[in-house]
Amino acid sequence: MKVISNGLVESLKTLGLTEYEAKVYSALVLFDRAEVKQVYEYLDAPKPSVYQSLRSLTDKGLVQVVNAKPAIYRATPPKIAIK
């Protein structure tokens, strides 16, 4: 699996995302679709921070829930998200 570059995270932060939101969004772009467990294990991030970031990114329209049980998330494609 690819590593998320610090430059990408910093660029997303300049667009208004928090550090965790930027990392979670980037991970979902890499995975295409993922369960929460995959994301927090990949990022080695606290589970509550990932859940909070997913809620915030969903509210911003940058992430969609693809499946409810188990919850599977997908990032809005970057070309669309930038608009």
C-alpha cells in the first residue's frame, strides 16, 4: 500500500481540512472503498479521530457511505471534490 505524502496532507489542510480529515480522505482515495477499521489501521490513528473525521468529511460532501452494515466509505473523486 502506498504511503500518504506529507505534501498532500499539507495541501489538503490549506483547503480547510484538519490533519486527520486530510489523512482519512487521502486513505479513502487510495483504498477506493474501505471500512473504518481498514482506515484507522492503515493510518495507525485513534479510532475516535477517524470516526469524527469521517462524519465531518461526509457533512462536507467529500465522503459517502456506500454500505451501511458494515459501514463502507468512499471518497468523492478529487477532481469533483476540488470544485
